[in-house]
Amino acid sequence: MSQEKAQLIAPIGIMTVSGMTATGVITATSFTGNVVGSAKSLVNGTDVTAGVVTGTSFVGNLTGNIQRLADSAPDISAGVTTATSFVGNLTGSVTDLTDSPAITVGLVTATGLTGTTLTGNVTGDVIGNVTGNVTGNVVGDVTGNVTGTISGNVTGNVTGNATGIAGGLGVNYNGGWTGAGTSQVRAGVVTATTFYGDGQYLEGVSSGPVSQQSIGITSAATTIDLSNGNVIFATQSADTTVSFANTSNGNVYFLRTKDDNSTARTITWPDSFKWDGGTAPTLLNNPRTTDAQVFLLITSTMGVTWYGKEVVNVDPQTFEIFMIGSNSRGSAGQNNEGSPYNVYSSPIQLGTNTNWSQNTDSYHTSGSIWGGVKTDGTLWSWGYNTYAGQLGLNDRTNRSSPTQVGTDTTWSALAINGENNLIASKTDGTLWSWGTDDIGVGARNSGPASSSRRSSPTQIPGTTWGFGTGKLGAGNYKCFNIKTDGTLWSWGYNGQGDLGVNDRTSRSSPVQVGTDTTWSQLNRSGGGNSTLCIKTDGTLWSWGEATKGRLGLNNDSVHRSSPTQIPGSWIECSCGLTHSGAIKDDNTLWLWGNNEYGTLGHNNQGNPTTVSSPKQLPGTWHSINCGREVTSATKTDGTAWAWGQNSGQLGHNNTTTYSSPVQIPGTSWERFTNGYEAAMLFRKAG
């Protein structure tokens, strides 16, 4: 037996008294060595103690686990319970598999603790120095020095020095800017009743006192006096060249917002700047006051050389909606029913709301129903409703303006399937359908009978359905969803192999497409009887009806009932009625399929009639949406373009058919959603 084990077992041993199981050191004036072991309670009512219970001092490492595997509620203690001092590492865990035991793990009371790592929450005071990282919350006071990183909260007093950064930038990356317009950038000690450190080890914003200043960038040259503050809140309304005065060594935070909606703005930085990645970050130039960027600027040479990086990019992505084309049954949402098919041949805004999301796609047989999701999670619909209650409003009354569907605030995305069925996802992973269930499109396994119609959302079984952009799609009496695990599912009509499940049998409940778990983005708009989908590796796949070259596989006669790859690396795709388009990762746009109305955009209407493999359209493009013999797209500069057959839905204030892209007036356009003789156009909100 080793000397170390002899020290542990000979004087102490393993002692069992009145149902208490003890392993390790029970009492000792001093202990030097390691304690390695575990204790398990396998009977009722056993009190379990492992490690050092009481000791004047302890030097060494403590490693061990405790598991409670029986009934009742024993008292479980692991680690050091009381000690005047403890030097070493403390590692261990407690797993309790029953109800309501009293569990203590780690160091309970000690005058001093010197170790490598302490992970977890501290609910009492910390008296002494913390030399490692604190990843949990500290609720009590810290009266020593903190030389590691504080990523949790400190709600008590800090009386020593801190070299870590406590707190962050007040940003919710999924929901945009927390407290839009009022949030502040804070680094260093965020919440503390008092701070008694001298600041020499405070490495957050600066190595000294922190101060803030606000400036307006309104001219071609802007000089920032750093003696007025090293946290700069800059509001920009003009192109400018920035310089700094009264520079000292340390860190500077530069927060930039744009306060006008007129045009893009630029900043020319000093030649002495060296940016992370080699180039200056791209400036946000959306027409919104809620956009913001934060740059960290560092110099150790009194401004001779600066190092910079973007640390926050806040782009909330809220939108206005504009309607184009038919107003059948009030589908344009203008609070009128048309006469009855009044056409808006130029974009007309849908109300005054600026908080729409872009998560709406559609395949329309008539274009008479529409809907949308707002950024607050509410769902809205309008248009034709008399056949099946397809607006989800629990009645069969048409609506000529947006009407909220229920009261839920967890809706994420909406797909419109023809004129009689809608499907929508929630952020909790549930999927809902309403309207008809013809050919199984409602996934209710009920067939086409009128009894299958639903005038309010009905849940499709499951809680792992995908939600958000590109995860939900609809087609000609068929639906698709990419689940959270990356699998692809389909249901509904399957006459040409539309569902991608290697047969032509329609389904009234969801069925998985193959076994792959890397599906990423479904086609925008739903296509006729063909489908496109992109995987996480950028590959593009098509299946379904091949007529007129719509699959892009260099033939127009071989239908595909399972996904077949189209060469290239892609970021977005869309199926129309008889043609398709997709954007590659270099922002080039490629189109194929039926060209009868010039929908492929090469100024050659009907010649050739069919293009069966992708053909590039010049320009740098951001989004694509193919409809019924029309193509609509936006470029990376925020301009919108539309071409093809035209009954007013192209937005050009006429009914002229165009065989090459024609621009729609305005900027900051995001994307289209096409229906039959109608379209929805999203513009970034200001």
C-alpha cells in the first residue's frame, strides 16, 4: 500500500455508523495528498458523505462522484464541507435519481480557496482572490481580486481588481437590438453596488476610467476627440473620413447607426487601421434606425497603428409588404373587394405596418388568398374564404384586409397552397394546416370529402418540424418540410413523382424523402409538379415532372421520382409553374424550363421555347421567385426586377409582356412571392 493510501485509510478508514456511509477524510487537523473515489447509496435512508468533511487545512486534489439510486431523501455531501483553507483542484458531480434530497457538492465553507477552476454558481460572498474563470453567477460580494474572465453576473460588490469583462453588449442576436434605440454598450463591471479597485487591471473598454460620448457624423470629415470618451455613439447621415485626436493607449468602442433613409453611407478609416480579416467591415446601410454596428478599436502605439474588428452587427430584418396584380375577392388587402377583379399594376403597400417577416411562400391556382407572419409572432390572412374557411379565421367570410388568425404569438412561417389550403409552422416545432385536405395536402388522412375542411388551424402530429426561412414549402396540392434534424418530409399529390419518395403514390400523411439529414432550403414558391431543394453543402436537387425542361437535367421527358443533383454550388432556388431558377454562391442567377413568355429573361421570347439546363442571366442577384409564367427577382443592390407574362402582376404599371428583366422603381426591396396574376413584394422597413 502506498504512503498516500496509508495516510488516507489507516487513520480514517471507511466508517459506517447508523446508516451513514462515509468515504475519505472525516476530520483532520491537516491533510496533504489526493482523494480519489466515489460513493453510491443503494439503500433507503442512507446519508452519504465523500471527500473531506471537516479539516483545518487541505492540500491536494479531490475527485469523485456520488450517485443516489434509491428511494427517499438522503443527505448527500461531496467535496469539502468545512475547511479553514483548501489548496488544490475540486472536481466532481452529484447525480440524484429520486425526490428532494439535500445535496451539497463542492466547497461549502472555507476561509481560503486556491484552485485552478471553480465552475458553478456562488450564492454567498467570495472572500479572497479568484484567479481562474468564473462561468456561473456570483450573487454575493467579491472582496478579492478577479484575474480571470467573468461570463456570468456579479450582483454584489466588487472590492478588488478585475481583468475580465463582466457583461456584454446588450444584444439579442436572434431578435435584433434589445431595447431598440436605447441600448448601451457596456464592458467591464456592469452591475455592482460599489467598485473599489484602482482600475489598473480593468481591461474592458479601457485601462482606466470609462466615459462615453455621442457624435453626429454630418460632414465629409469627422474628427473624434477621445479625451471626451472612449465609448463612441455615432449617428451617421453623411459620407465621411474619420480621424482621432488625443489618442491614448487602450481600447475604444465605436457604435454606429444610420439616421436617414436616403442612401448608403460610407466611412473612410485612417490608413493606420489594420482590420481583422484584412478589410474594413461592410457598413449596414438599410433604411432603418434600428440597425447598429459596434467596432472594437485597439492601439498600443498612441494611435500610430490601430487594430479593429466588428464585434456586433444588428440587422433586425423587418419588412413592409406591397401587393401587385389581381384584387380578386379583396386579395390585395386594400379593404375593398375590387370590381371584382380590380388590378393594381404597380406595387401598393399593404397597410402601414413595418413589422412583417419575409417567411411567406405560395403556390397559387388563382392568387386570391394571401397571408403573412409578423415579427411579433402573430399570423394574418386575407382574401377568399368561402369555400373551405382557408383563411383560418373560424368562419367562411372573405376578408379584404389582413385579419389576425387566433391569438398565438409563436408563428414562424406560412406556405399558401393554391387557393384552398394553408400550412404554417410555429417556433415550438409544431406544424399546422387548415382549409381543404384534397389529395392529402392537409396531412389529415381524410381525403377530399367536404368534412375534411378546416376553418381554423389543425395540428399535424409531431414537434420537430422545421420553421423559418426555407424550411416550409407548398406546391400543386403537396407540401414539404425540413425538420430540425435536417430530414426532408413530403405529403399530398404525387402523380409525377412530385414527393421525391421514389414512387407515384399520393400521401395523406408526411413521409420522409430518402434518409439524408443534410437538407437545408426548399424552393421559394411551390412549382407545378416539380420541386427543388438545397442541401447544407450547397448542392441543388430536383425531382418531379420533367416536361419543358423544368427539372434542369438536360432533358424534358424523363420524370424523376427521387432527388437528382443539378451541378453547381447554390444558395437559393425557386420553382414556377413550368420553369425554375436558382442563385449560385457567387450571386449569379440561372434559369431553365419553359420560355414561351420570355420567362427566362434573355430577350428571346419563345425562341427557344424550352431550355432544359441552367442558363445564366447577367447581373448579381439576391433572391429569385418563379410564378406562373413570370419571374421576379431582387439584386444585391436592393433593386427589384420582373419579367414574363403580364396581367399587371409584374408591377410595371401596364400589362405588357417582357422577355428581359425590367426594374420596378424603388430600393431596399428584399424578395417576391408570386401567385397567379398577383405577387407580394417585401421591402426592408425604415
